[in-house]
Amino acid sequence: MSTLLATDPLAAPLRPERVNYATGVLLQAEDFQDEQTYHRGRLAMALRHIAGFGTIAGLRVRAPAAGNNDLELRIEPGVALDRYGRLIELGEPYCIRLANWFAAQETGKLRTAVHRAPNVGFPVAVVADIFLSAKDCARGMTPSVASGPFDALDALVPARLAEEPQLQLVLRAEADPIPSPANHWPDAAASHDDRLSAVLGSWDTGLSGAGDEELDPLAEQVAGTDLSAVLLARVAIPVQLAADAPSSVRPALDAARPSVDNRVRPFIFLPGKWSGRAPAAGALVEP
């Protein structure tokens, strides 16, 4: 039995082809998969080119509370669009225990992400970014006719594919200043010609065009990570480390509270949007 999931078809160029149903035609699993892919692909195409990518609502990242020894980051529920145009929903609060995460990192990798004042708000800090991406997870198993080199008598496949959010804390090893997202879209006050030029020049599949069909990396993304992910916040973790410390010396957590900067994220703001109640207030940088 194999429970490996196939790559999401939205991660590759799609032809807008619908399944043509007719009486008497034998349907296979691929036909139903193609039906799903057509509708998902059309929606993703529209969302990606109308709205772009980034946070749509919620997903505020909260700094650890004073006196919290686990240094828990709290990510509030919300929804975002990834670079493929897929909706990613975080339906409940999520916590990242920075103290545990920090302890699990290799010394060498932590040292590469050390930044010093005035580029960070502490004398010395390890900087990491929180990224949100989409992941398909198998839910439930059901009997099926096996395909490939598997036992045909007791083959099982997932009954459902759950579209789950995945959060990742990525160390920033770049030299200062650390890259941040850039918005190249003209604002509402731009001239007619500037807005039209942006529309005419904005056709973008997002793919590099290489044989591997990977997304073009953006400035804020890190090699080896999911290039479809969207940045949520930048976290500065204060540490103690002498400037002349040997490379084998591990940064030690400082007593000061880590800071969280929500301002660096890409976000989607539609001026004509109606909301039933006033948005919740909160600081953009904590503490």
C-alpha cells in the first residue's frame, strides 16, 4: 500500500479543458480528477490575477507574552492566497514555541542568521521569517483497485484530501538589509497610462519557464523552501553572542522578549470591500 500523494496539478501550467460528458461514456478516476482540476484552476487563475497573493484577512502574528518561558508565538486564524492562487485557511489559532524551535536548530545555522544593531531592534538577534503554505493531507482510507506494483487484494487510498495550512519558521542568513516583499502595482491615484501599462504587463504564470516548471523565487523567499508560500511576519529573537566569539559558540537566548513585525508581509486590500463589523485593532509591531 502506498499513501504518497501526487503533486497538486495547480503547481503546473494548466490547459482550460473540461470533461465532456456523454451518455454511455465510461468514466475513470482521471476524469473526476480533471473535473476538479478544471474548476480549481479557473478559480486560482482569477484570484491570482485579480487579487495577487498574500494575506486576505486575519493571520496576525502575536509576540510572546511577557514571562512566557516557552516564548510562544501565536498566529491568529485567517485566510491568504498563495502564489498559485490557492486559498489557505488557518481555522484556529496556532502556536510556535520559539524556545523549543531555537533549541532544535544547529549552531552553525543559528550563527548565519545573527544580525546586530542598528539593523535589528536589539544589540544582537537571530532573525527568522514565518511563511504560510498549502499542503494536501490524506484523510481516511478506503479500499480501491490497486495500480502499479501493489497488492491488488487489499489496496487502500485516501478517501479525502484535506487542504491544510503549513507554517514554517525560516532563518534569514542574508546580509543586512534582509530582503522584504516589494509591491510593484500602481496605487489608485496613479495615472491612466501607468495603470493600463501595469495591466498589460502583468500576465504572469508565476513559473520560471525552466524544464522543472518551478516558481520564480521572490526576493523574500529562501532557497530550498516552498516558493508558493507567503510571508506572514519577521521575528527577531534577542540573543547573547560576542562579536569575536568563535564559530563553535552557540548564541544564547536573551531575557528580552522577541519582537514580531507584521508590516513586512504582502497583503491584499480591496478599497471597495464591505465588512459587517469594524476590524479588530492591534499593534503591527510587538512588543
